[in-house]
Amino acid sequence: MFGMEDEGLFEQLFKMLQSSGPVNWKLAREVTKSLAGQPQPIDPAVAEEYRELAHVAEVRISSVTDLPSPSPGELNPTDRATWAAENQQSFRVLVEPLGDKLTSLADLGGIGDMGDMGAMLAPLGPALLGLQAGTMVGFMAHRALGQFDTGIPAMDHDRPYVIVPNLDDFAIDHGIDHRQIRLWGAMHEVAFHRIMAVEWVRGRFVELITAFYDSVEIDTSDILGKLSGMSDPMDLQRMLGEDEDPAGLIQATADPERLADVQAFTAFIEGYADRIVKLAGAELLPNIDRIEAAYDLRRSEPDKTEQFLQQFAGLKLERRLAAEASQFCDSVVERWGEEALNRVWEAPENMPKLAELADPIGWNARVLLDETTL
């Protein structure tokens, strides 16, 4: 994987593993680049069509929601490799917190005399996390339809993206007209960025993720067993190479209640976006019901990125819950009106808890009725 010559292997490998932070982002970029593939320029006519559709989407989404309208710039219709390169650290909040728990395998494992390998233990933690981060984004590049389809707020920018080849594949896989899928994708991206523009949303996500990682316990027994049997640096290179499943090198478990808080947050954001896209697209997208059904099915199927997050970070997002969250929104509006649903965006405490997604009456009692009786 690293293309090293036999001469000076130890020195080269040691240099490659050097990192100034909790994650070796240089290694992450190399892994992501390998997985995402070569850049494939988007047809200028297709790119221009997407940008025009984004303007239509802005108007339509504005007609069905009072959420703030940010100005993140024009929509970026892009390929997998470009999206991956520009979002390499966008999801660092899912990886960096593990750095505090994996500052070095030497400290965690208490391994004593390992000869030259001992010198590599300090930078090995960041290297492993770099491997995890690079693999995660590489997987996302082949799956995500746009920024909206990650279900996770980006940390380093608020630029809107659609990943054109993935949207094309989605249209082909489900036999749906490409033009409708393009407008639907643009609407979803606009809706997602409207939600992200709510002043407390990103901060709330970081707060929930931080609490989640505080509860995470890491199992390093497998990797420590492999390290203890190594006799030369080539063994370490092979362990970090392409033939090794990187998610299997670190495994984590977390507090179910804190995990449920993250799941409820991401599910509600996706479910609310589903609802306003369906309302906004009803007149322009004849196949909106088919598209949304296909998207619900897609989110319920096994996904490498989600499986990867679950194994190495203990983070199981359960994106299938978005359909339940969308039904929650419909039920709240049907029972108490649009203004009741809008109360969610007034404060983070008003967001439904995981159990409340299937119990809007319970949410109403906690959020709305409690306030009227004060």
C-alpha cells in the first residue's frame, strides 16, 4: 500500500506514521484517494442544469418552510473523487474524539519490551484513526447522493454538493427519469442546508456526539494481539495495508441512551427534510412518491459507511428511522398544525427524543403542554 523499498523500511514507515494531531490526515487522504478513484469531470451542461435546478429548488422549498435561507454559494455538482477530497475532514467529529482514547497503543495496552516496534506505538494511534477516517470518506464517496445523504453536518464548510454519478446510478437502479432525480436531489440539498442554517443545529450535534464519545469504550485486544506477534516493520505495513479490514482493528461500544440521542437527532433532520421536499416537489415531480419510496428503501439497506461507523466507533445511525421521523412530522401537523411542528426549531430541547418519533402525543405533552401549564 505504501510502496516502500526494503532499504530504510523502518525509517520510512516511522516517518509515514508521524502525525501532529489525533488523526493522521495525510494517511487518511491517501486511503480516501485510493478508494474514491480518479476524478471524472462532470459534463458542463449537466453541471449547469443542476445549478439552475438549485434555484428552482430554493423557490419551492421557501414556499413550504419558514426555515432560514442561507447563502452558501452555488450548488457544486461534482464527481466522487472531488467530493471526497473536498470533504476529507468534514466528518472529523466522528473520528477525532477517539484520539483521546487512542493517544498511543503503548499506553492503552501496557506492552513493554517490543524492541524497535515500541518506537512506533506512539504514532500508531493517529495512523489507525487516519486509516479509519480515510476509509469512511472513501466509502461515502461511492454511496452518498449529496451532502444531505450523509445525515451528518459537515464541520469545515457549509457548501452544497450533489454527487452526480451517484444520483445517476440511483435513477438507473430504480428506473426513474434522470431529470426528476436531479431536481429531487437539488431540493434535498437545499432543504438540508436550510436545516443546517438554524443557529443551534450544528452545535447541538457536536454536543450530542461529544456526550456519546464520552461513553465509548474501546476494545483493542485484537490489534494488541497482532502487535505482540510482530517481528519486523513489514508486519505493521501489512496490517495497515489494503488486505486488512480497517474497521476490525478498533472496535467500540457506547451507552445506548447517548447513542439514542444521536439517532433521534439525525433521524429527525432527515425526516423533516423528506417532508418539505415532498411538499415542495408535489407539483413538479410526478414520480415523487416512487422516488421517496426508493430512497426509504435505500436507507434501510446495509451500507458500508454505517457498518464501518458502528464497528470502529460504536455509532449506529439507523438512517431507516428517517421514515418514522417524517411520519412524526405529518402527525404533528395533522393534530396540532404547522406552527406546532415549527416549535422544534426554537430550541434543541424541543427536538423529539427517539421514543417520541413513534409517540407524537408524548412529544406534545413534553414540549407543548408543559409550556402551557407553566
